[in-house]
Amino acid sequence: MRKKILVLGVVFGLFYSCSQNNADAHRNENRGAALGTSYNVISITANEIDFQKDIDSVFIAINHSLSTYIPESDISRINQGDSLVVVDKMFEDVFELSKSIHADTEGYFDPTVGTLVNAWGFGPEQQITLDSLKVDSLLNYVGLDKVSINSEKQVVKTNKNIYLDFNAIAKGYAIDRIAAMLNAKGVKNYLIEVGGELVAKGRNRISNKSWVVGIDDPQMQTDRTTKILIHLNDRALASSGNYRKFRIDESTGKKYVHTVNPKTGFTQISNTLAVTILADDCATADAYATAFMAMNLDEAFKLINENKNLEAYIIYLDENGDAQEYLTKGFKDLVIK
């Protein structure tokens, strides 16, 4: 699963805009740091409006409910064994969506893999030395089917050592909540980016053009270079990739990538360099992008062709080690030539 303390993801927003030439459109921009990364919210309104307090409120609420990096958050208290925590609507939303995607991906998306994420050194808890026997023992604590929410809105776990980690979906969900806030205020044109994941609505009315965003080249190990540009209209986009997110064991020099396969318990080694997903909401795109990184390519291609609600752009290495690209038709239609 992806961790927000690590280097940012594969996608970053390219906020192209011309000088203001539309008299009834004002460009508002709010940027800062949250959820262990940066954010940028551009909204187009008839008059200047500062949404900073509203945006801050969303991030505060998300952190209070879902951040594993805040000891007093609801999820941290649950992970510490507090069975009396009454979860809020945000926690319920993320939990139920996780259940649905867990089923659709046949377990490749699994927020209970947090125990192993921590053990491999990619989480907020202490890293431990792992071998096959230890991984097998920790797999007993993995499985979203082992967790439920009862009628009192309390989390019930079949084993107290199960560790929930929604970091592979919570950032996307936070973007969705900011979008919902802007929608409630009647804003019809905006682009929200948090740590490289985005939601776009309407168009850039300053330039009277569609929103345009760029996708990184995963083979550039240091400097960011744009691989492709796409139009993004009324959709959400999220990415996952192993090419910048890894840890090197200082004693052995071995490379450990950040994606942990919830079925094997080991960090995933695959030819997939990066996955970008388009969906109707960013939480869904976020979760599927993570799941596809844990699958082998054949499984990923099969699922993306079966799920008609998603579009995908997958960069991978073929049997000769050459980079190849796979784009669904809907994704290909958005690419700027």
C-alpha cells in the first residue's frame, strides 16, 4: 500500500492557465501541505472567494478519522485496541468502499495489510526483521473479511492484532470531500490536486479550455518529466508506482518496493512500473491504482477490461525489459496529441 510519508506519486497536476480574460470568472487558488504531502485547489467563481478555512476543515476531519500517523485519531485508537470508538460517516464511507473494491479485486486491495506494511518499514510503526515464517504468521492478521462495523458504529475485529490502514484510499477520499464541499457552495468549475491525485469538474473558464494535467514518466528516476498530457473533465484520477517509492536495506543493499501483496505478504516484484486510473470519484481511483500494482499484468489487464467504470494507463516492462504502454480506449481518447 502507498504511504503518504514517501515520495509523491506518478501524477502531478499541470495547472495551465492564461491571463484572466473572462470578465465574469475569477481564479481562486489555495495551496499548502496536508496528509503528508502538498495540495493545490483551483476554483473558478464569479467573484473572489477564499475557501481556505473550508479546505482546512476537511483535512482536519479526515486526519481525526483516518490518519494512522496521529495517535489520537479514531483509526489509531482502533488499532491500539480501543473497541469502544464510535466511527464517523467518513470512516464508514471508506470502509464500505474498501469492502466493495476488496471483493472486486479478489483481495488485492486490502486495508488490513497494514501490519505487513509496518513490518516491511513502510508505515508509522516499527519495522521488524522478516522471514517466510514471520510473514506467514502476520498473514493471519490480513483479510478485510475479518473486520466489520456493528450497529453501534464500532469496529469489530476477529483478532485484536489486525491493523487497519486506509492510506491507499484516504487521500482520494479527502479530495472527494473537498469536491463535495465546493459542489455544496455552488462551484461548477474546479481542479483539486492532493499529492498528485486529482478531481476535475467543468472547465478552466479563465482560458475557456478543458483542464489539462500531466502524467510523469516513470523511467525518470530523479527529475520529473511529463510522459503524456490529458484532458480531465468531470472525472477523478489517481496513480501508483514503485519506481520512486522503495527502501534500501543498509546492511544487505536489497531493494524493497512499497507495494505489499496482501496475498503473499511480501513486497511485490513485477514488471508494472506505474498505473493511472480514471474513475467517477478519487477514492475509487486511488484504491484500484494500488490494487493493480499488487497484481501481475495479466490479472490487471483482465480486471480493467471487465470493469466498465474505470479507464487505465499502465506502463510496464515487456519480456525484453523494454517499456510498453497500455491504454484503455476511454483513456486514449483523452490524450492530447
